[in-house]
Amino acid sequence: MDILRILQQLATALQVTEKMAASLVVLSKSGGSLFGISRPTPSYRNVILALELDICDVEGRLAILRRRQTVEFRTPDAGVIRELLWGDGRLLGKTLAHGADLLGGRREGGRVVQFLGTNPPPAKGERRRIETERVVRDALLGAEEYLEGFAERPTSALKLRVLFPEGRFARTARAEMTPPRSKLRTIRPRIGKDGRAALSWTIRNPDELATYRLAWNW
């Protein structure tokens, strides 16, 4: 049996484990327990999970979504990474991936889960850097737009960054969390040496299953 087939089977098995783990996360946060059963150890954690939205034109019709993460594998049978996708617009062309192979995906409500397989399989405690890049069309046409990040795994740092095209920038911007556990924060854009404005937000040890959003008006 080849490595790709093994990774695809692991992705299928991971779906069941993830549903159990998500239920136990909610239960543990509420202070409860389930017959003394502890939460399963996640197969990996994110040392860094960084999302960058590079807006290519002033109309917001074309953008590049880059995802960079450093992953530490915590179990010997790890090797499949989940990547969550959602939002407006449509993808152009193929997803580019570095450090992992695209195994396929499925829809979970309003989100699409993309499975990535590391090859060769990692050892327990090993770290890998994985990058994906997608071109999105007609996703940022409103007067108010946003970039969201979701900490599905234990994560040391979640980074959100929006890069605006030259000639257009955010008039106002804010950082939000759902469910709300902190006050809204005003984010000020910074101008780079290339003349492009950027918004950045780094969250240390983000809550699992919480959504973090950089929203702006332009």
C-alpha cells in the first residue's frame, strides 16, 4: 500500500476523532467530565498559524490567500493536517501546497475542510512547515470586509495580516473574537516601504474553537 493511500485512510479516520475531540473540548471548557474520560490528545499542534490576505487590485476583485503554519506532531500515527476554508468568492486555478500533499476535502456546514498529508510521515515531536496559496476572485467587493482565523487545534500563536493594494486602504479597522471574551480592539494600518497599507493582529495562545476576525471599512 503506497504512502498516499495510507494518508487518505488516516484522513477518513481523523474525521471521527475530530468530532469526538470537539465535543470534549466544549465539555471540558464548561467544567464537566464524561465518565472520567479525558480529552483525546490532538495529533498535532500549531506552533504558528499565519493567514495573509494579499488584495491585488483597488476594486477587491482579486486576492491571494496564503496560509503558513509550523506544526508539531504529538502522536506517532500523525501526518494528516486539516485546513478550514470559508467565505465569499470563488477559487481560481489550483491550490499550491508546499510541505504537504493535497488529499481531498469535504464540506462541514458553511466551511470546507481540506486534508493535507505530510510525506514522509513525521515522527512524534517532529516539526514541519506547511504552506498553501490560493487565488480568490470577487470575494472583497463590499464596503466592509474581513479576514478570519479559526484555532481548531492547540495553537501557540495565530497571526492575521491583510495587505492592501497601493491606492486603497482601510479607513477604520477592528479586531474581534467570537464568542466574545474580550473587548473590541481598534487596529491601525501601517504603511510599508512599498507604499502599501497593512493590518496585522497576533493572538498568543488563542482559544480553541474560537473565531478571530480582522474587519475593516474602506
